[in-house]
Amino acid sequence: MGPLSPAGRLNSHYFYCAADIYAVDGHAVATRPIPEPLVGFGRWLMSLPDDRRAACVMGPQAWHSVLDPGDRRGFRDDEFANRIHDDHLHVEVELPESAYRHLGNNVPQEGA
């Protein structure tokens, strides 16, 4: 996949700003009920200070539902994101300005 996703959004993987995680400590994200190491990983992500915090975290609905309320800034918990991340966690850092310059005038607008 190139710099844009099939939905026309910036593809953070293309710019090396995202990782998909399929298991934590040998426990698959697709496992139900959600194993404790995956819950602990989510709690750790929520505890990170602003200068180390992920810009976007997506995962299965079952995973979101077992996390503490905590600081969920950056956590995307909606039906579409949950469905396409049902078997893995997507952890993304802020895209650099160079990603936007790379696309020039072809940068998708939010809500478009």
C-alpha cells in the first residue's frame, strides 16, 4: 500500500510511523477473553507521558472494553476501527511534517 489508504487517508505505515502488534508476551490479540498481558499493555500505553504517548491506538472492541477508563487520549474506539483491528493492535506516532510535504496538494482533508 502506498502513502494513502484505500479510504484515502494518510497511511502511517508507509511513513514508518505505525506498527501492528498481533501478540503481547505470546498472547494473540485475537484471543477471547482478552489475556491479562494485553490489558497490561493497554494500561501501559495509557500511562505514557505526552512526549512519549501514541498519537493513535486502535484494537478490537473486546480489548477496549476491558481497559480501565484512564487517560484514553489517542485511543480510537469506534465500530469501524474496532472491526478492522479485530486481530491486532495498531499503535501510531505523530506523522512528521515531511509526510504531508510528500503528498503536496494531495493531502486528504479531515471529514472529506
